[in-house]
Amino acid sequence: MTNPVTCDIFCNVIDNYGDIGVCWRLARQLSLEHGMAVRLWVDDLASFGRLCPELDASLKQQNRRGVEIRHWAASFPQATPAQLVIEAFACKLPQRYVASMAELQPQPVWINLEYLSAEDWIEGCHMLPSPHPSLPLVKYFFFPGFTAKTGGLLLERDLLARRDAFQRDVLQQAAFWQSIGLRTPATDTLKVSLFAYENDVLTDLLDAWAGGTEALLCLVPEGRILPQVGRYFGATAPRAGDAYARGNLQVRMLPFVEQERYDELLWACDINFVRGEDSCVRAQWAGLPFVWQIYPQHDNVHLQKLRAFMRLYCTGLPPDAAQALHELWETWNGGQAADQAAATSAQAWNKFLQHRSMLQQHARAWAQHLSGNSLALNLLDFFRKIDRMRGL
């Protein structure tokens, strides 16, 4: 038997678990589905532990779910670099490690895994080489994306089959609702998951849900928006497990949800509000209408990225449905002046609901369209291509 290909993934836990969420998914997929020997170097094991509860943050080295977890400390240990080195989201590799890479023959394939974007320019930059300024090393840019000319998205090989099985099986669904302390909601209850950053138009949206014509159950996983939701109901210290009601709106605060359970939450709901990169991708695999809150950036640069994605995502949608989606996403992301957003967020929600059936059909077709472009497979193909070019 040949030895497995080795892979080192480096991750800085910066904010909101997004970076480590992507790296943890990628590490497990490369190990479990492709038989690679993966080391995941993480600088903040305590935060990582929220995604992997069996992790022991006091250990510098441990194996969890087929992946070797290493603490990326300031004083980096001596370590032989892997054959494939993934620098996630432009985190800066330890100088000692880079020097070791340069000494190896053959040298590792070094990839900078970039943030997800739908902007046109990434197609021209995907897989471009970047020579090191002083060492005989080359780093390659690898851009996840939504088109065939990008690196694609993370998708486990059985995910869509598991989604379909869950959504067909009332017993699986009932078990999920029971696991979060609820009975299966009535068929005429609209089920919404709300995973979001703080948002200026949240109060107006909650008012629209409370005053709506149909019962709405909102599930809020533990996160940054929890205090804001609590204040809406007069709660000063909201926590997981709390339940609130106003008008036709019921809200249940959920504890921090592991990645696998979060997928089930998305599959069980009718509409999903998501934030950042990782949960946005998982909402697309759910094949259901969703509302994306992109990570806010200085000078509203994030709105350009949001609109670039909307142009791709709305392809094939009837104009009125695309307009409804566009208005709600813009409002939710602060794309209008604050007074205008407050005046129109309820209207945007109601218009979005009017097109829910069409948006649901579109979401399902979109997920199927994306499923042929796997980030993990593309990374492996690129690694092998570079190996062949080097004559290995």
C-alpha cells in the first residue's frame, strides 16, 4: 500500500467561527473521503471546541474525527511540512515552517485558500502563482466560487442524499424537533432559522412576523444576535433555551449548534437567515429560500460582493421574484439609508413571501447546479497537476 498524501491546513480563528468552520469541514473531507493524512493547525483551540466538543483545548496534539489537531502556538515547533500545504484565508505561515518548506525536495504544493466571492475578477486570479520574494517557493491562489472557472464549494459526497432523506422522513424530522425541545410544528406554521450579526432592521422584521397573518416559529442559534432578539421581548439576559412570543411570532433560543446539527436545522426550516461564508454555503445546499447577511466591511465594500452573488443567484428567476429577493437582501444588509430600510423591511419581507414557492424551486435547482463543482476534488486535482508538472 502507498502512503497517504499528507496535508497541513493552517487556520487563524479570527471572528465568528467562520474561518475555522470552513477549515474543519475541509480537513474532515480530505481525510475521511480522500484518505489523506491531515494536520489542522489552529491558534485558538478553545473557540474551535465549540465546533468539535470532544476537543481538549489543553492538548497541543490530538486526533479527532480522522484529523490530527495541532495547536498553532507563537513558538512554532519543528515539524516536517506536508506535501500539500493550505494557508487558509491569507493567514501568515510560521517563518520556521516556510523555511523548512524551501529545504524540501520535492517542495510542497503551497495553496492560499481565499475567501468565497462571486465577483468576476476571481476567475482570472484563480490558481495564479505567486513566487516567494526571497525563497525558491511558489504559492498558488485558490478561490472558492460559484462558477466552473473557480474552485467550487465544499460539498461532502453524501450531503444532498442525506438532505433528501431527512426532508422526506417525518420520523427524522420529529427526532430533530424533539432534540431541541419542541414538538413538530403544525403544517401551517412558517419555520425560520435566524443566524445573524447585529442588525438595525431586526426590530421592524420581528414586528412584521408578529403582526403577520400566519404563525411563524423563529429558531435563533446562540450567537451575536441573541441579545438584540432578547431586548425585543424585554429580556435583559437572554440565553439558550429561552422562549418568547408576541402576536403570531414564537421564538426559541437554541444552544450553539454543531455543524452536523446545523445542517439539520437548515433542512427542517422553510426559510433560513444566514451570515458570513460557511452558513451561507450550507443554506444553499439545503435547497430552500434563504437570506444572506454578508460580513460587513469598511466603506460598504461588502455590498459589492453581495450584489455580485445576487447577479449569479438570480439567473433564471422571473423578474418579479428576483426583485423581491433583491429588496429583502439589500434591506437586511443595510443597502439602503437607515430610515428607508426601517420603512420597507416589512414590505420587503411580505413581497419575498409572495414568491416563496418560486424561490423554493429555484433554490433546489441552484443547489443541484452547484453540486458538480467540488472544492475538495478541485484542490486534489490541482495538487496532482502541479505534481505532474514537476515530474514527480
